[in-house]
Amino acid sequence: MLAGDLYEVLESRAGESLIRLRPESDVYAGHFPGFPITPGVALVQIALELVRKETGRPLEIKASRNIKFLIPATPGTELRYQYVSAGDGIWDVTVKMGEEICARMNLVLE
């Protein structure tokens, strides 16, 4: 799954990207009619794609240590992804909607 049609990068710098979720993305057609929210797996895929871009490496998710979705992300929302390497292939990712934390994840990437 590539999430590229789901979002656009508004700004990016080392360890951080501001994205906007595209309301016209097909992902919202079935998730959920009448109250579209971004699937958690898509938020994880976006994190992977942003870390790939940061590192310039074709990384894949080997495991996740902890993933928490705290606030639903809706179409058109701007999200700030903050990602930092914790060593040994582990990436700590925080997704914020304004000042509120939308999701947190620890991904093992190789």
C-alpha cells in the first residue's frame, strides 16, 4: 500500500513533516460512510513513507513495538509527523493535530 494519494507534504525538515490529508482520496469511500476517518494502517504507512524520504533508504516495517491512535484524523486535516531514530532500526513517531497528539508509534524498520 502506498499512501501517496492520501496526503500532500506541506513542509518538511529533518525529523519533521507537516502533511495535509486529501479529502478526495479513495481511502475515505469506505472508512466510514457519513463519518470518514483515516485508517490507522494509513497513518502508519505515511510514517514509513516519510522516514524513507528522510533516510533515502527503501525501509520496510519489520515490527511495531507500540502503536496508539488517540484522536481520529479526518479528511482535510493537517498533521505534523515527528520522527526520530532510537537506534537498532527503531523509529519513534509522534503524529500531532495542532498541539494534540493524534497517534504515537514505535516502528522497527529495516
